[in-house]
Amino acid sequence: MKKLINWLQLAAAYVKLNFRSHLEYRGAFISQVVAMAVNDSCWIVFWTLFFTRFPVLHGWTQKDVLTMWAISASGFGLAVTVAGNTFQLARVVGRGELDSWLLYPRAVLPHLALGRMVPSGLGDAIFGYVLFFAFVRPDWQHMLLFLVFSLSSALLFIGFFAIAGSLSFFIGNAEVLAEQWIFSLITFSTYPSPLFDGVVKILLFTIIPAGFVSYLPIDALQGLSLKYASLSVLGSAAFLAIGVSVFYLGLRRYESGNLIGMRG
């Protein structure tokens, strides 16, 4: 428990430091946050118009789709706001920029992951929470489950980013491949699961684990199912653990980029 508290304190310190850093350019920071929230809102307008014409999509209602977007956006937003460097891990490794992070006394990955914030991610997170609480209007049970799923999906995104970014340890510069893989997860996490079947659905719980981000949570929220809720949380935890393991396995293969410098 003490170790967990120490890591949480480290995360809080990094988040505070990153916020202060971005607020030095307050206008740019706020514009990125607002722009991302507006971008997400455009998709909600699309789905609202869709459900105006087709009230039900293979058992999914407009409320289910709004909830799916809320979980995906809040989870992704939290992930890149708190652990933004995992989102660009392939670039960091491929360009030899990992050297300065190896100088820290603690484990490499937490410092590396927490060392950068993606400002637009805050827009995603705010959008997700506002969408769910203001438009879905949940009772306390659904509210509690949503909070759990937003956190678990954030952990899954972080773990998945670590897996995708670690490709650079094994195949050289994998920026493009990692980026495409990551965006495939983001894309599939924002489309209703009934649209997919067969092999594709299997892929959505393995290679592209969108099923743990939005599909199982929707099933859990529809019936207040602890079974589906547990499967979603366990799946997210598993991908986080895999991401950490793959990163440290790849770190053994890392060759210095011979970059001189150290973060303060």
C-alpha cells in the first residue's frame, strides 16, 4: 500500500508540473482543449441525426452510443493527459530519446509515461464526463460504474500504447505502424459492437482490444452486470500488465541514441 501511495504521489507531482508547463502558453493550451471537445461534439451530432431516423441499431439506442463515446473519450483523454509519453513511445524509442529517462533512480516506465501531457486529451476527458453526466443523466449506480470504466479504459489505453510503442525496440523505427495500430483502437472504440461479428469481433478483444474499452462496459451498464463489469476491468488490467512487460522486455534490446542531456 505504501508503494502504491508513493507512485500516486509521483503521478500527482508530474501532472501538476505538466499543467504548470502548459499554462505558460495559456492561449494555446485552452484552444487545444476546446478544439478537441468541439471535434468530439461533431460526432455526437452525427449519431444524434442517425438515431433520429433509426431509433435502434441492433439493440443499441442513442443513449448507449452516447455512453460508449463518453467512456472512450474520457478513458483516452485521461490516458494521454496523465501519461502522454506512452502515446509517442515509438518515436521516443526509435529516435534514441530514451537515454535521459534512463538516468532516473526509479523504474524507467513510470517517469517516461508521466513525463509529458497531451493538452488536447484534457478536452477529450472533459467532453466524456460532461456528455455522460449532462446528457445520459445516470443514477448513482450507473454513475459509479461509469467512473470505474473511464479509469479502467484509461489503463487499457496506456497499456496498449506501451505495447504499440515498444515495437520500436524490436523492429527499429515503428512510428507509422504504432500510430496506425493505436488509431485503429481509437476508431473501433467509437463504433457500436453490433456492427461487427465473427472474426472481427474476436480481434476486438485481442489485437485491437476495443471490446474492453466500450463494448463490455455498455453491456454492464445496460443490465448493471457485475460479470461484464469485472471482465472489462480485468481485460484492461491484463493489457496494462502486458504493456509493462513488453516495454521492459524491449528495453533490454535498447541501444543508446548517444543523446547528451537530462531533464530537470
